[in-house]
Amino acid sequence: MVHKEIPLDENAKELIRKCETNKVDTSTMGACQVFLEEIDRGNVVIEDEPGQSYIKKSRETSKGVTQEDVPNVVRIAFIVRDSGDITNKDVKTAANRVIRRIELM
């Protein structure tokens, strides 16, 4: 499934800034890693160069998501959550879980 980029609303932009300026705990980074793995398992393809690189990274590394990765993963989570083209429940649930983790920071 291919997806074109969705513009982000102000709430999404604010949450992305929040995780850029605050330290993210390991459980949030774990939620980000699970989300990327669900995208991979669900064969969801996002036509978005940074997104592609993070999805590829989730396949190639055992290190997991780092603090620097989190803002982009959150951005991808908003794109997935707001996409009408992506219907995979596991992927949508994982995206929502990442977003909720950032909201609770």
C-alpha cells in the first residue's frame, strides 16, 4: 500500500517539537520501534524519503530507535493515523500508541 504525505496539523507539529526538545523514555522509543515493525509487517509503503529510511532502518538494525529518531517516527505516526488509505488495524493501533506516549510526556 502506497501513501502520499499528509500535511500535519498544529497539534502534530507541537508534539513533534515536544519530542525534539525533551528526553524520550525507553518505553516510548520501544513503542516507536514496534510501530516501524508493524509498518514493515503490514507492507505499508509511505512515499516519503525520511519515512522510507526509518522503515528500512527498522529492518536492518537491532539497536532500535534512538532519541534522534523519535521526532520523525512521530511524524510518520501522524501520517499513518490520518491516512484513509491505510486500513491495517495493527499499524493504526501502533501509530496511535506512539502518539499517546508523546502526548503523556
